[in-house]
Amino acid sequence: MSIYYLQMMKIGIVISTLVFIGMYTAISTLSGPTNSVYQGKPPSPRVYKTEGYYAGFDKTCTAKQTVVFIKTHKTGSQTLARTIERYGCRHNLTFVRKINDKKSIHFANLRFNSKSVHGFLPPPNVTKGDYSNYKYNMLTLHVRYTRKYIEEFMEDGAKYTTLLRDPSTQLESAFSFFNIERLMKNTKSSVSKIEQFLLTPQKYPKAASHVYVNNDQIFDLGLDNNFFNNETAINETISNLDEEMDLVLINEFFDESLLLLRKLLCWKLEDILYLPMNRRADYKKTPLSSALRQKAREKNHADTLLYDHFVKRLHERIRDYGPSFHVDLMRYRDMMADVRKKCVIGQYVSGKQILYNQTENMSKECRIYTEASPESNKRIRQLMKAPTVNYK
């Protein structure tokens, strides 16, 4: 072999080596620093699907099984509630539920007080009326936040959380879902009702003051409506929530929020898998221009301050999570894609929401992921050893 060909072979080997090093460095950079949990080489997603990827991210932590989720209106809270409830059902935990919930399982805009437990289902193996022993693991219902009374009937060590959504999209969703336009008279047919409402809310005082489109998120979290224009009271409420809530999730960063929740509770990734619930069909939504979105945020000023504060907090928590966050997030989304592929065989619109088709041969796991809210609540009542309710 000539010297020329030997030299060319050496050059080829050098170039190949440099290309390999460059590719490895690029992959390591994309996957996080080399001191991350995967040392720059994440395993195949197929590994963790059966083993529970990074279930022991902190081997000293123990799964938390007492969770208070203050359910806010039209923020995506049904999806999160169902996710937490699935965990509770799998581990035979106790749930706060009404003795009779034929009309609604929720407490809506009520505050709890010292007598509220009298209307709860007793935990299994607790005598009805023995209220001092009414202790629960899971609260996942609509109710106004009253920490002092909630602590009285929750098991020790409860983790408190809630979910917020951009005030403009929350208002649009609530406006549609609760049919706020029925409270508007003398409207122009050439302009959408919500546009008229946002441009001139003073013309529609009944609609403008309706609880679900009037700073409803901070109202759910404890601030009374007569303080919505009181900056001191708003800021004090936000400060108190910042101190008392273990985690405030954000709808617009839902997957990221759930990853933080998993870490807080020391759960496995499979514990936070979900399918979206209580969604509207696209044709029932009204897109808002940037100008109208700004009007909505101005109208719900207290909610805007609340939301902006906790978006900032969420990003701080993501930074604190560590270098494995984006790797964990990719694997989590891969797991969810598998759930959708396996369980979603079709969907349809019923009333105001999209539901999932179920078939006779669908697995039990998929039925639980896709079941509508009434069926989910029946399972919880059965777990609580209570009579089920015939929902319409």
C-alpha cells in the first residue's frame, strides 16, 4: 500500500474520531451536564415505563399520601383533580366527599367551618358522628380556601396545592361555560358577546360582577370580592398563599408543574400520567385578540397579580429542580404519548365537553384514564364504602 493511501487512511480515522467526539458532545449538551443523573446518555424511554423512571430521585424521601388540592374554576383543575384521585384510589386512601352529592360533589363558593365535617362521608371504619376521627388523605373539590378549618380534618403532613391559569383565557372559558352572555342585554349582534363585555363591562353590571368572571381565582383562594380593588389586601393574600401553599401549578406549564408536584410528593412518573378532562370543543371557544386579552387581564387585576407572581415562582422551582428537569420532562411526555396511543380510540362532544370513547375490550387502566367524572366519583364513593349516586 502506498504512503499516499496510508496517509489518507490516517486522516480518515482522525476525521471520524473528531466527528464522533463532536456528536457525543452535542448529545451530552442537549441531555444536560455530564454530572446529571444520566451522565449525558439518557436510557431508552422503554426502560422506565415498567420500572418507574427515577422513582427514587431522592432515596431518603417517602411518598406523601395526604394532599389538599384547592380546585379553581376553569383552570384545567378537573384534569389535575382526576390525576390526584387516581393515585388515591390506587392506594386505598380516604377522600373528602359529601354524605349526599346528588346535586353536586363540590362545595362551590362556600367556605368550610368547624361544622362542615358533619356533612362529610365518614372515613371507612369510623363511626358516623365520631367527628374527631374524621381524618382524610385527599381533598380535590371546589371550595374556598380556609386553611385553619381544612387542617382540622386532614391527616397530618398534608401538602397544599392549587392551579392557576392566565386570567384572560380563564375568563373566556368561564364566560362560555357559565353562559354569562345571558346576563347581557341590548347587545350588538355584529360583535361577539365577550368582546362587547370586555370593551364596555360597565354596561353589563350583572355580568361583570358574576363570580366566575370577576377575579374568581383569587376569590377561590380566599380573598373576598369587596377587596378586589384593595392593593394591600391583594398583596397580603398573595404573600400568605406563597407561604402556605407547597406548590402552585400553572395551566400554561401544566406538564412542568406536574413534574414539580411529583417531586414534592415523591411519587413516580406513572402516578402523574393523565388525559385532559372537561375540555370544550374548539368551535365553542372564542379566540381573543391581544388587545382583548389585555382588557381581560385589566378587568381581573387581582387575578393577574396573583397569576404573574406564581408564574415567576414556578420558574424558580424549575431552576431549583436541577439539571435533570428537561430530561425527566421528555421521558414523562413520552410516557403520556404511550397512554394516549393505547387508551384514546376516539372522542366525541357531549354537551359542553369532549369525552373519550370506551370499548368493551378496553383495559381497566384505560377505562380509568378515560372515564367521565360521574363514574370516577362512583369509584371514590365505593372506596369510601358509601352508597353510589345515580347521576343523570
